[in-house]
Amino acid sequence: IKNKIEVLLCGIKNGIKIIDTAPSYEDGHAEEIVGQVIQRINRDNIILCTKFEPDSNSYHGVIKSVDQSLKRLQTDYIDIYQAHWPNPEIPISETMRALNELLDQGKIRYIGVCNFTKNEIIEAEKYLKNTNIVSIQAEYNLNNRMAENELFQFCKLNRKLFFAYNLFNQGRLKKNSFIVSLANKYGVSVHQIIINWSIENNFVIPILNSISKDHTLQNAKAIN
């Protein structure tokens, strides 16, 4: 636990401003770790993002899930609260009704979605009051660039952030000979090449895992 806290604090100290977590990560333990970190920093200096799982997409499920997350995170608000996956068995209008209430109560500041199609996002926004979905999270890497076909243009036109996960394609891209040659040419790591490529579009925010301070520092320096 101590190591995980130190890794997060190292990232924040070196300019990483967004923390993305979820109750399903380590069965809530990840949110608890983030909660301990929050107590050691100025809360206003980070953008805290978490999610609710698809089996909680009902009105009461969303309300219950946010209260549980707030308790684990030891904070009274979440900056971007995200639907982790769509649930075809629960009307999206019901999910959005709960999120509207949470916005009114100040428990969340913005709404995001993960793994939604463009049409599902458009449908969801029909049920929001005085706000829109601010962020979309989806898989994006050099081996899976499907998001460029539809979601990128949608984000640009509608001023939405795009959170990219699985950026390294579960480690497969570390063996890509072209990327390795670029890393050698510029004297940086393969990870730094890939991160820098991802932020070429200024609305793309890569979601990066890290297990050490050194790895975190490499990630932070990739923007140079």
C-alpha cells in the first residue's frame, strides 16, 4: 500500500493531474488507495475520475454506487463520474436521471462514459439537463485505431475529451521494431514514444498504469 501511495504522489508532484479509477479495480481497494492520497494533497490540484459498473446502471444503483465511491475516496465530490459500460437491460434514461440528480447535489461535477458508441452517447445526452457528456473513454492504440473512424471527429466537433486506455496493447507494442527504432533514435523509452504519439491530438488523454516511481517519471516526461 505504501508503495502505491508513493507512486501516485510522485505522479502528482511531476505534473500528472488526472487520476482515473473504478470500484471494480481491486474490488474497491484502488479507490481506497486514491482516498489516502487525496488526504495528502490539495484536492483542487487534481481531476478525480471514477466509474459505476454496468450492474449499477439503474437509478438506485447509480445513487448507491456514488456514495460508496465517495466513502472509499474520502472526498465529497467526484470531478468526472463515468458509466463504465452500457447496459442494454437498463434504460439509459434511468441512468441519466440519477446523474442529473447527482450533479444538482454537487456530488459529481461532470459526466463521462466508457465503451459507448457515438449513437449511445447521443441517446444518453437527450436525457441530460443543462449539461453534456464531457468525456469518452475507449480503447485506443497503434494496433486498434477504430476510435479515429468515428469518435475522434465527434469529440472535436462537440468539445469532448477522449480518454485512451490499453495504449500499449497489453505490452505487445513494446516489441514493434519500428517503435523500438524510434526509441533508440531519440534516446527515450518505447512507452514514451507511444505516449507522445497519443497526445498528438490535444483532446486525447492517455490512461497509464504505473507500478514504480521511475515508470511514473518516464510517463510524465513523455510530453517533452
